[in-house]
Amino acid sequence: MTSSDALTEQAILDGTCAVVVTYGHRLAFVEQVLHAAFQAAAGHVILVDNGTEQGVASSLKSCAAAWGADRVTSIRLEHNGGSAAGFAAGIAAAAQRAQTRHIWTLDDDTVALPDALKALARTWQLMGANPSNCLASFRQDKRTYVKLVNKNKPNAIQPNSFFGFSAQAPFQKKNVAVWQKDGLECRSMEMGAYGGLWFHKDWVQRIGLPDQRFFLYFDDYNYTLRITHQGGALWMCRNSVLTDLEQSWTQTSSCLHPWLQEQEGMRRPYFALRNRVVIEQNSIDCQPVYYLNMVLFLIVKVLCRTPGSLVCHALHPLRMMRRWRVLLGAIQDGLSGNFENKILK
């Protein structure tokens, strides 16, 4: 990688290609995301249609055409391959564009504030215009990012932790590096989400594309961990702000943990749990401690989340047993590195 000190801010903005992946019936969200990306001065957008129905696909094509081929490139995947396949296709297309210098990945419901991209460009320049530095926009609705800002809680995989839980947390303090200059502020991260990730396209040559085996959830953490483990730096830029148009499924109001809520289906909890367990395997140096954290998490955070959860388990044992069977199967697949994804069938 070579330094790019001579680049102007405008050249960085023009060289930024946003990647937006959509699915289902979310045209109204997509239109807002595209408008905000161009208002933030992105040079180009790759819009990935991740296996939508034909009627939605036609509307998405019309939406892209309205912006013009010089501003939006539309890609269609015939089947929904999850976020991993969608972003893999979008990142590959963005990297192949000669005009692309940086890639800015955005969920189809994350709207950038007008100065979001300029804040990233200015920060990158002040950091020395080093392509090894990757940045992430601050999502004010993402709890891990809020905790990073307000409590300096690292967004990282702690040794022997299970889904971020560790009984040894008080003894596993990790410092969060803080960078500040000219009113801009960043905090270091070990991993981050797709929504708002901004990185030099040279990283595609170094680490490849997102691992499509993950299908859904934490494929972005796996991808960004590959960056930081290959010597890259990932900084969350507090001045670059994104707003989520839709609340996460993990934040629904219920006495039950989201994994146990029937309306969430089987896929979401399975992939969230399986994939996180897969990622955690590289950070285990004491298996008994890891399994202790696993048991404590499942009892304290899931089963006994609220008194109502215990009541629901008592009143509907068969229903709850079916849910727990999925969760335990996901853990088993994660521990063994099983990517067969049978649950999709």
C-alpha cells in the first residue's frame, strides 16, 4: 500500500464508492439511503439487489436508473445469499471500478448525515492518508458503538468470552485508543459492522471478500477482524454519523430474549449464535473458562432474562424446548465450524 498524502478532500469524496445491499420490500428505505449518500458527496453507489421479488427488482432498477448510470451501478443476485453474499458482490464491483479509491458499505436502512463522509475524509487525511487506516461511521442507534463512546468499552472479542459476556471482565481491561485533532475524534475498534465501514480498496486484494459461508450476522465482524489481524487499524469516527431507519430485531420489547421469540423465526437466532461462536474460537485460551461463560450467559442473560421469561418457560415448555434446541444446535455447529447451513433448507 502506498501513501496518498497529495489527495484533496474532494478527490477522496469522488473516489468513494458506497455499497448498499437490499432485500425484501425495502424500496422506501433504499431511496432515502441513496439520497443521503449523494448528499454526503459519495462519488458512486453500487446497489445490490439481494434476490428480491421481480416487482421489487423492477422498482429498484428504476430507482437506480433515475440517478443515472454514472452515479449508480445496479447488481442483481437471483437468490438472497444473506448479507455476506450481498456485500461480497458489492465490494467486488466497487473494487473493480478504476475510479474507486475507498469503499463505504451501508445497510439499506442506514442514512448518512450530510457531513458524514467529509468527516471520514478529513480524519483519514489528518491521520496521514495511510491506506492501512480504516474508518467506521458512528451509528447512534448501535449499542456497541454507543458503549464505545460513552464508556470506552472495547468493540473486541475478549479472551474466553461468550457472546461478549465474561465473568472475568473486571480483570480483562482493554484500553481503547483515542485519536483527536482539529475537532475530530476517533476510538479504536478491533471489529465493526458493515453499516458505515469505510476502507481503501487495496484491502480487497489483501484479505479478499466477505466469507459467504457466514450467510447472515457477524460476517462483517469476521471481515473487519481480518483487517485488524492483518495489521490494519480500524477507527470509529464520532463525527461521521449514521441514523438507523429501522430498529434492530434484538431490541424488540419482550420478556423473552430475542432468540426465544417465535416471531423472529429460526434463522436469525441460529446464524447470530453460530457465527459468533465460530469467531470466538480464535480467542479461547482456556476452554473451561469459555464454557463457564457460555453457561452463565445462557442462564443469566437468556433463560432468566426477566421473571416473565421463567413464567413463559413454565407455561409453554414444548415451545421453549423447540427454541432451545435451535440455540444449542447453533452452538454445536459453531464449536465444530459447521457451515452446512442446513437451517436454510
